[in-house]
Amino acid sequence: MHAITIPEPGGPEALVWAEVPDPVPGEGEVLVEVVAGAVNRADLLQRQGFYNPPPGASPYPGLECSGRIAAIGPGVAGWSVGDEVCALLAGGGYAEKVAVPAGQVLPVPEGVDLVTAAALPEVTATVWSNVFMVAHLRPGETLLVHGGASGIGTMAIQLAKAVGARVAVTAGGPEKLARCAELGADILIDYREQDFVEEIHKATDGAGADVILDIMGAKYLERNVKALAVNGRLAVIGLQGGRKAELDLGALLDKRAAVTATSLRKRPLEEKAAIIAAVREHVWPLVGAGTVRPVVDRICPMAEAPEAHRTVEASSHVGKVLLVTPSA
């Protein structure tokens, strides 16, 4: 088969479409013939040499894919060769085939085509696990999403609105904010021009956000705590603004607030399977009904992964950037 390889870490040009050995499904795995994969910021870090796959995972980038099951490994029930699926991966989505633990496989939702389904596994798993399973967002509460126009952001807006929450977003510029509004965002904050702490307090009569989904990490930590409501929950899922910052525990105590930080890629298989099961139970019916939909900015041939990485690095997209294999 062919896959995007990284012979040496570096810029987008480090991504090379090359012939590699076919994967073989092991115990509890299925082999997926990939139709499409999606670009995530973790892939950019892997390309740069900063985020290696966990032991045993495919060495190729790509944390999600869609395609058809080509083979079934020992000990797998409930799936058949030819099933159209999408899957959460620890690596290997930028390839023509990938072996996947069966617990991380999902059927393509009703009303979604096979290519577009590649935009769903990582964002739905990330948002559902953090906003609902960890932070327990409830109807009537306010969710603040940083990076509202990203793949994660566009899904978080829709899922929060679907359960009856109020949604605030930060994004860069009026065009991205307009797209967030189309998806249901109620409070629109241009982080280039406005202070999100000030704006969220203004919009909530001083109460603050009940839940904050944060991709920035250190750069936003102090201001995120200030933006939290009493009993608020801050869920950190990214470190685009750095790893280390000072946390004012007194401010956290005053608000009886909580800070959590999670990643998805290196979790044990049973934890990933539990998240995927929850996504299938709670999110898939919303997608099937058209209440929630994947947002795709553009679709590129897999061999043009370097250009797709440049797009994501420049943050010039809204939603997901997909890569399709020659068989798509």
C-alpha cells in the first residue's frame, strides 16, 4: 500500500507519499481500506518530531479515517467485510489501509457520505468526552469554546446547542465568527480585538462561563479561571499557547471551580472504546437526524498532505480538512 511517511521531521515538505508494507489486523482488530482521513493539529506536531505515536500504533500520521472493512482479525464480532465505517485511530489515517481496534470503529451515520464521515471520529470523541463526560455540561449552562471555527469548535457548538446550552466562542475575525453563528453560537468574541473575559462577563451579567473548552493551555490559563462561573469547569485539550503557567488556587477556591486536562491518543483501549460507545449512543442519533453535521472546509488528495498541513498551520480553514486516497 501507500502511506504518508515522515523520513525526517520538519516542515510540510517532510511528508512523503511512499510505498510501505500492508498492515495486518491483530487480535480484536479490523483492517480498514481507507477512503479518507482528516488533518488534526496533532499530525502537525508528529510531523515536526514532537508527538510520536504510542507504542504499537501505526508510525504514519492520522488520528481518524473513513473507509470499508477489508478484513476481520481474531476475536472480532459485530463487523463484516465490506461494512462502511469511520474510526478513531492512534495513527495511520494517512494511508490506504489501517488496522484498528474494533472498539474504536463506528458505522457511517445515516445521511453522511463515506468521505465526509472521516471528519467525525476525533472531534465527536474529543468534544463528547470532555464537555459532557468530564465537565458535565447541562441544559441552560454557558459553554465557552476557544477556537470556535476549528473542527473541535464547530462540533462543540452544535452538540452544546443540541442539549440546550448557551454557547460563546472565540475566533479570529468576522468571517469565522459568522460561520460560528450559523452553527448556533450565541456569543461571538473576536480574540484579536476583544478581551474574552470581559465579553463573557458582559454577556452573562457577570456570572461567567459554566464550562470552558480550551485549546490554548498556558497562555489562557489565568484568564480562563477569571472567565469561569462559580462551580465552573475548565477542560484543557490543547497546548497551542504553551505548557506551563501559574495557577491561582485562591481564585479557583473562591469559585469552587475545577481544571481538568485530557488527551485522547494515548488512552488505554478500553477507555477509547467507552468513549466511542458513548458517541455512538448520544451523538450518532443527532448526526442521523441532521441536528449535528460535520463541517468540512476542503478535501485534498492524500498525496497533497503537505498543502493540507499548510492550510491548518495558517488557521485559514473552518471545520475539517480531509485527505482522500486514490480509491475514493
